[in-house]
Amino acid sequence: MTLRFRAATRADIAAVVALLADDMLGAGRETGTADHYLAAFDAMQQEGNNHLIVAEQDGDIIGCYQISFIAGLSLSGARRAQIEGVRVHGDHRGQGIGEALIRDAEARARDHGCTLMQFTTNKSRGDAHRFYNRLGFTPSHIGYKKPL
């Protein structure tokens, strides 16, 4: 059972959406049509620094994350990696796959010259907060969002 990380393809999008919808928050918000998700994936592909990564085991997509590489002026011109949508299939949680996803993201960020990795996580995700703290992340900022 080898775990392999790779860039997602259009053929993976249904499996990724299923992962995103497989929790208490995602179940209520991942309601778009297949065309919506495919169009979003195509837009990500065109951006160049925005990647969807999947974790594959025995031909099945069992995890995913999105990573974007961002140039900036603050922190002496630090390049940062923004991660989103880190998910592990419910049947595979508790097996170290989430940590492997984050380690893969960290390696990709370093390869792209990033000196900082950042993300937001919903306040209600207590298990996720403990997980990220264990991996050395610090809840150093308050995030704000506003629907447009």
C-alpha cells in the first residue's frame, strides 16, 4: 500500500469534491454542479502557482490539498505557500495520511522558494486545530472573511 502524491487531473475532481463534502462543514457547502468544479479546476490550472494535489493509494484518491505560491513584499519579500482544503477520506483518518499531506505540501513550498506556510481553518474544527498544533503550526493570526 504505497501512498503517492501527484498533481490532480480533471478526472480526479469528482473524488476531490467528495472529500471536501465529507465533513460537517463541507456537506452543506459543496453543492455546486460538476461543471462548476471543473471550471474552477481549469482556472486554477491557468493561474500557474495554484495546484491541487491528491494522495493516491491503490488507485484510489484518499486525500487532497490545494497549495498556492504567493510572492509578497512583507517579511523582507518572503514568498509564502497558502494551503487550503486539506482532507483525508473518512476510512483512512488516523493513519498518518494527514501528516504526510502536510509534509508533502511543506516540501513543495520549499522547492518553490517559500519561507512561510499559512492557512485558515474554521473555528469549529477542534480536531484540525490539535493536528496543526502538533505539526508545529502556530495560531498566530485572526482571519476574516466576507462573502462578496
